[in-house]
Amino acid sequence: MTALAELTTTEVESSPPTLAIVPTGSTEQHGPALPLGTDTIVASHFAALGASHEGVVHTPPVPVGVSPHHRHFAGSLWVGEETFKDYVEEVVRSLAAHGIERVILVNGHGGNVNALARVGRRLRGDSVAYAVNWNWWKAVEAELDARFETAGGHACHGETSMLLAIDPELVDEDRLDAAETGAPPGWGKQVHGAEVGFDTIDFTPTGAVGEPTAANAAIGQELHDLAAEALDDLIEWMLNRSTEELYRHAEPLHPSE
């Protein structure tokens, strides 16, 4: 597992990586049973696994994300979407400046997704880097739907199961009942087709959704292995594409800047 931060500048120069994985997460409430750093912990775990491939490194994580909707819960940190987008984009531009133009943004927080899509679109448009966003829950979406009856979406059965597989000591199983008390089945709140769940506190008193008590370490391991396999496949796909193919439709979005 090659961590860029543990290499010397001489090592990077003599054996330049072909692809970098940038883990992005958050430091935000995950209900009574899961730690604030859940998203960053999971993203960093998968980033390290992916960096076992030859020519692949992982960077240090971006640990604070787009989380203002969690601000009512103690310990939550956040930055605005523009701040997050600009920071991640500049990190990737710095990688590209050293010839690492293939980047996977391994993300653990749903609130970051829109910003990461914008980062990838702009960098590809500028022919600077081909940076794609990978979210573990999307990679195992079908399995999540098959295994659990409720949708979930945050500090839920799925996320808790994943953390049980990665580091069970971080899950306070005695507090799963408290996390589930009053929690809605899924993320958000709609009224007559309008989204009125502006902040997490608007639809869950505990900060969790779904059925945390249904979390299962064995299911979590299945989800973990499927997600790891999907990430491996994505890495191979990225490594086997030429620069010309990746930039085929590149065109600057902001040509005057």
C-alpha cells in the first residue's frame, strides 16, 4: 500500500506513479454509535487498498467536507462547497504538475459528491487530469437494496455494517438502539414533492437514518469485498486507457481564466 506522503521526492522522481487516489471524507456527526470521522476512515481504508496496485499511490485524506447540514450536532465540522471544490481541484492540479494525470477521488461523504463531479468535469475539460469520483455505496447499491428493507443513507444499517467490517472497535453497538429511535427510514424529508429537509435535524433527532440495529458485520464484509473489487476494476480501467482516449472530448469550460 503506497502512501505518497511516505515516499521521498527522490523516489517519486525516479519512479513516477501513474495514478493517484485522493480520499475525501468528512468530520461530522454520525449519530450516537459511529465516530465523527466515519466517512474519512472508510474512504482512507479503500484508498489504501487501491494503492496496492503497481504504479498507484494514495494521498493524505481531505478530512473536512461539505457538511453544513450537520452543523446542529456537536463536533461536526464543515466547509462550503466552493471551498471544498477549489481545495480538491488544486490538490489534483498539483498531482498533474508532476505527471500524475489519472486520479480517483475515493469519497466517503454524500455531501461532497456534487463538488467532486464539478472538479472532474473542469479538470478533464482543461486537459489537466482525468479525475473520477468513486463512492463505495454506489459500487454496492444493488447489494444494499437486496440485503436491507429500508433505504438508509447516513449512519444507517449499511454504513454501520461497513464500519463493523473495517474496524468494529469504532462502533458503539450499545448505542445503536438510541441511534435508531425516531430515525426515518431514509435520507431527507419531502412534502408534496418539495424537499423540506434542509438540514439533518429537520428529519432525524439522532442524526442517523434507516435501521442501525440491523447492521451486521458479515454483511459488511460482503459489501466491503464487493466495493474493493469494484475499485480494483476501476483502477485497471483507468490504467489501461491512453491519455488521448481519456481526453477525447476535452474542451475548457472556462477558456478565459
